[in-house]
Amino acid sequence: MRKPWMADITLLLVAFVWGSTFLIVQQAISSLPPNTFNAVRFTIAALFLFLIQITMYRKQWKEWRGPLLVSGAILGFWLCLGYALQTVGLLYTTPSKAGFITGLSVVLVPLFSFLLLRDRVKPAAIIGVIMAAFGLYMLTQSNSFSFNLGDALVFGCAICFAMQIVITGKYAPRFPALPLAIVQLTTVALMSWAYAFLFEDYQLAFDPGVLLIPEVAFGLFITSIFATALAFLAQTALQKQTSSTRVALIFALEPVFAALTSYVFINEILSGRQLLGCMLIFVGMILAELPIKEWLENAKNRKQPTRTDRNSV
């Protein structure tokens, strides 16, 4: 049986990239509104992958048919809605609460996988997911915990991110990864532009004085190429080699990497409770992926005598 360890390691790198860009994005959106930033970011990412398509994978043009366009648009819809809800929700709630509630997507993935894809969920995976979610809570909780409008919006974000992971698991095996990722990112870009036109000062996206600010230019480069184009291409290509639950657990490490990069670059010290949260996330991942059932079956088989042994008695 093939073990998708290389896929898991690559997705772990994706989680690291996403987690390490929190500081970069925070600095960039101080000059460029959040959804306008996302619109530019996803536009550059889609164009980058489109350039790869026309230069290196021309044979895949025949795959650009109705089913792929619809599937990519569905993925892009959930991804964009998740980003939009999270951004607006942060206007009404604290980042720590938003981080924990967004992390609930880890818990929702196995449920949605069962409801939509009829995937079987191992008891160990359920325990691991719960531990990872509790670890996220320990890592990001504040002293008070009350549920308001912002919390409700961010909970909607968690639902959208979980749906995006699950539906990627459904569509990724059916289509080539590159065109599917292009359609997904293009959908996010178009929806983000629509939001920016309606609710933000979108004209800043065309102002060289804003785009050439070092924090903005660097943020757009890092997030569009590495954290968006290459990251979502890797997710689309590799998720067909692993399960949605494993992907959710790996992506649960994103806030851990965010905390680590904050410590390295701005000397943000983790408390004992936050360190415990990091440990719980790692333990949850390991527990969920231990082949406990196989170990028990092998132990049972070793205890039972073989046919040759029974004949010799």
C-alpha cells in the first residue's frame, strides 16, 4: 500500500508558508485594504499559473471544458467566501477568538467528508482532530469567551474553509491540478474585485504610490506566488494522494508556524499555555495517523495459530 508521506511533507510546507505570511500580510494591509489586497494577490497568482500553463502544459488546454470550469468555480467560491467572512468578522471580534473559531474547520472536515463524500472516519482520527482543535484553543484563546456577530461570521469562515478542503478532495482526482487551480484562483480574484469595488477604496490597487510601498510590494510578491499560486497548486495536486482529514490536520499547524515566525521576527514570547497548545496539535496529528487498527489486527493474527500450526498439533 502506497503511503503518501511526500504529499504530507509538501502540504506541511504549504502550511508553513501560510503561517509565516501572517506578519507580511498584516504589514501590507495597513496601506492596501484587505479585500483589495486579496484581489490583487489572487489576480497575480492566477496569471502566474496561467503563464505556466501556456508555456509548459499546452496539452492540458483540452481539459478546459464545462465540468472543470464548474468545479474550479465551486472551489473558488468557498475559498473566497472564507477569506471575506474572516476579514469582515475581524472588524467585530478579536484575532485570538477568530483564530480559534477558524480552527474549527479542522473539526468540521471529517464531518463534511462523511456527509458529502461518505468517507469513513477512524475513531483515532476523531480523537486527533479534537486534540488539534483543543490545541488551537490553548494557542489562541483570550481571557474571555463570548459569541458575537464577528464570531458568527468567522464561524462561517471555518465552514467555508472546511468545505474547500473537502470539495478539493472530491474534484482533485478528476481533473489536472494546474487548470483546476487556475480556475479556482481566478474565481477568488473576480469575487474579491467585486467586493473591493462595492465596499473598499479599490482605486488604491492601481496607485503606484501604494503598490510600490516596500511592505505592499513584498507582501504581494510572497503571498501571490508562494502562498497562493504554488501553495494551492500543491494542495490541488497532492490532495488526491491523501485524505481530507489528514490535510485538515496538517493545515492545523498554520497558526503554530505563525506563532513561531512571530517569535523569531518580532520576539513574541509564547506562554506556557500556548506552548501546550502547540504540543497538543502535534500529538493530535500523530495520534490521528497512527495505524492503530493495523497494529491490532497484526497482533491478533500473531496470536492465532496458522493452518500449518494447527495441522501439526
